[in-house]
Amino acid sequence: MIESQADLHSLVEAFFSNSFSTDNPLITEAVRRMLAAGGKRLRPRTTLLAASACGADPREHLHLAAFMELIHVATLIHDDVVDRADTRRGVNATAVDFGNKISVLAGDYLFAWIFKNVTASYPAPIPHILSATLADICDGEVLQLRALGNLDVGVPDYIDVARKKTASLFAASAACGALAAGGDAASVEALRSYGEYFGIAFQMLDDLLDVCADEATIGKPVGNDLAEHKMTIPLILALRDGNANFSGLVERMYKQDDASVAGQILTTIRENGALDATRAQIAAHVDLALGALAPLGPSPAHAELIALATGLLA
Amino acid sequence: MIESQADLHSLVEAFFSNSFSTDNPLITEAVRRMLAAGGKRLRPRTTLLAASACGADPREHLHLAAFMELIHVATLIHDDVVDRADTRRGVNATAVDFGNKISVLAGDYLFAWIFKNVTASYPAPIPHILSATLADICDGEVLQLRALGNLDVGVPDYIDVARKKTASLFAASAACGALAAGGDAASVEALRSYGEYFGIAFQMLDDLLDVCADEATIGKPVGNDLAEHKMTIPLILALRDGNANFSGLVERMYKQDDASVAGQILTTIRENGALDATRAQIAAHVDLALGALAPLGPSPAHAELIALATGLLA
């Protein structure tokens, strides 16, 4: 039984290197480049650990796990078009190298290719879960776009968006791994729920790193979310706990498009307690993720799932 | 039994007016606007006629038929992003009114919504056929993009692209209608094949109208395909049967980006026999479509399918 995180990561990498190709060389190249640029493969690892926690050999579910990463890759390819981002994970975005036209089509083709393969190989409800998840991701992205620059967005609105745009795919990754392994209904729901809470905490950590990490660590410029006028969790908490002067600064940047105050906003977020408040929110969701795992019996995979979630607290 | 074309059109329109909505109001609005802009609803009509030709009541398959039009609408929404088109069917493109970001997400959401509903309601192999069809459409669009400005593209290459990008959805519309109606394997294949040949002829007619219709009829500027450096069937045939002087003109426009010769190219296509050669290609594919229907017994729906195909000869 292989289930240490390092082993699973190697399995997934080997699968992508050796097995991934589509009928369209240009699309295959675009996808391979996104995969080669790195990433922690957290979604496929969640699938493999969920399958293992339900008693299956994770090596039998590599294809299913790979589809989870590929859904993520397809959304990243489209996100590059959407945001006109110049870099993604430190390499040129697909849209920059191949043009917007190819990026839209490559993402569409990849979604279609995934569903073509999933509908050919996996029984209900797995194809339905994956298409519902993609709908959730898009819905969440649209909600996030509409919330750009809206200083009234609160923590519950934020969590609703994070659940849809990020956590839904972690929830599906875990649930489908459990389903493919023949897990019982309680185990499937426990793992789905784990994935959902894990995903919310993961998105919160991503937001946190945007205001307090350095570019080399996160592979994109610090303060990138602020520059895009996103309502991130540290900003929402800083606004909630801050004074009128801080709200005024954010209004200048988000409503009057004055980017010159970005540094002041970053400094205030770092100093007014918003980072600790964000860490508390992350810890609360990690706790919920761990609590969700309670119905599962002990196993090495169970322990790895716990380690994956507590890793977000580092 | 309702199966005249006018009746089916009304049924489909009523379904879209009364029943279509998604959980996301902005996406619902974007889709409704595309639907309200018109269109002949040929894909859903093909589904309903195929179901009827296999002995079913078409009214029982309105949802399935609607999904075919919605796949088409989703590709149009993404095509607007891709081509930066300003108008589509005479109204503003989604991308113009809502922005590229929303257009990419609205198309993605619509694809996901369709698959979510199809996987919930229709047995194998219908979900698989639809996802394979979407992969074909994207593959065909990428092939077409790569063929832009390539004067060596011949009729077989053209037909390969048309089969994927346009005919695959007509083939799937007909095959899924037959499958949902419980048609036998021979009828399903007859109708799939009809849809494929119909779709190729339909794409050829679309190309023909671009060089010989007027803007009011086709809802977009005449010569639009030429302006995009597309290798259309009239152009391919005009090059095949034309002289070196004509090839030189096309090279000036397609390779040196000199749009001033567009009028001369259009005039030559209209005068060197390419329009008649295109009509002959359309007629040949209409004949193949009619031949494909041969295994089906006579029925009013069968007669309507014949009328739909011969209508491309008008």
C-alpha cells in the first residue's frame, strides 16, 4: 500500500509524464506546459488518499485522480484569459504564448476530453458530481467578479464564494475517490465534507500568502489580489476590524482606482491584526475538516489527510 | 403527433421562454439574450425529428433537444471571446456587453450546467456522445485557427474541419434523439450519418452566403470570413480552379495582410465558377444525407428531415 504524500506525488507525476496526451498536439502541449510548471497536485492526492482511506489501492485510481488536476488546469487556462495575467506559477500564461483564442479552446477541449473519458470509464454519480462541480466553480468565479471592489462583502459572502470556486473541487476530489473505492455513504460524505472545509482553508491561506509572502514563494507578485480589487479574507477582516481611515484608503484604491495607496493598505493589513484573524479563520476550517474525518476508521491514509489539513496551519 | 417544422420551432421557442434558467442570474441573462437574438434552432429540430422518426412523441424530448441548442449557444459565447467579434446575429456579442471574463465563465458554466443535467437525466451513451462532440468541436476550431491563411488547405482538409466543428453537433443531435426514442442501432446510425452530412452541407452554405448574400440576410458583414483569413469552401475552390493572378491576390490579403484587395477577391470568387462549384459540393453532401436516411421507414418526420436537407439547396 502506497500512501505517503511523497509517494502519491511521484505516482501522479509519473502518470502525467507518461500517460497524458490528447488527440490534438497543440492542446496537449498547452496542458503539458501547465503541468510542467509545477503545483502541489493537492486535488489528485486528495482523491488517492480518499480512495486509500476507504480501503482501495490508490494506484488503481490514478486516472480519476489525474482528472481532478486536469479540471483545475483547465480552469487555470481559462483564468489566464479572464484575468489577462502575464504569469502563472512563474511561467508565461497559456494566453500569452498561444493567444486568447487557443486558450479558450484548449480549456474547452480539456473539459470535454475529461468528461468524455469520465463518462466512458466511471459510473454514476461520478460524471454528474464532476459536471456539477465545474458549474459551482464558474458560479463562484462569477460571484467573485461581481464582488470586485465591493467593500460590503462580509465573511459569509467570502466563504460562499470560496466554497464554490475552490472548495467544490476538493470536495469532489475526495468524494469521487471514496466513491470509486466503494466507500459507504457515511465515508463518502465524511471525505466530501473534509474536502470542502480543507478547500475553504486552502483558499484563505492563498489569500494570506498574497499579503505576507514573497514573490519567489508564491510564484506571483505580492499584493496581486489587491491590484485586481479582490475582496480577500485578510482585507475583509482588516476592514471589519479597522478604522474609517483604512476604509477610506481601500475606497481610494478599489473605487477610485488609485493604486498609489496599495503599499499603505498592505502595511495596515499586516499591522492591524488581520493576519492573525485570518490565521484563526484558517484554523477554524482546518478543525472542521478534521472533525469531518471522525467517522472514518484509522489508517495511514487517514493520518495523511490529517497531515494535509494541519499543513495549512504552518 | 406534432412534427411539422413550424410546430417544432414553436415548441422549442416555448421551452426556452418558459423553462430555461440557471442558478446564476447573470449567466441566465447572457444565455437568454443569445437565444432571443434568433437562430433557426436546427439542432434541436434535428433531435426532435430524429426522435419522431424513431416513433417517439417529440414533445417528450424537448429537454434533450434544448441541450443541443445550448451547446451551440455556449460555443457561440466562447467564439465571441475568441474572435473579438462585435456583432453576432445582428446583436451585440456577449463579450462586448458583459466583458471577456464573464463570457468565458458564462460559456463554461453553460457547458457544465448542460452536462450536469444530461448526466442526471439521460443514460449512457448520451452524456458520452455529447462530451465527445464538444471535444470534436474544439478540435475542429483549433484546426481551423491553425489553417488560417494557409493557401494549401484542400477540400479534404476543409471537410475534416467542417465535420468536427459543425457537423459533429448535428450528428450528435440526430443520434441522441434516436437513442432517447429507443431507436434500433441501424436507425441511430442512419440518423447520425444524416446529421453529419447535413452539417457539412450546412457549413458549406454558411461559407457560400458569406461571399454572395447581403448583411441583412446573414446578420453579419459580407466577406467577414475573408477578413478573418478563413479558408472557406468557395475560396478553396476558387484557388483550385483559378489562375496565378488570383492566388497572388489571396496571398496579398492572407499573407501580407493587405485588406485592400478584398473586393477583387470577392469579385473573382463570384465570377470564376467557385459559387457553382460550391453549390455542387453542397448538393453532393445533401445527397449523402438523403442516402443515409434510406434505412428509415417512411414517416412525416422522415419527410421533414428530407425537406430540411433539400432546403440547403435553395
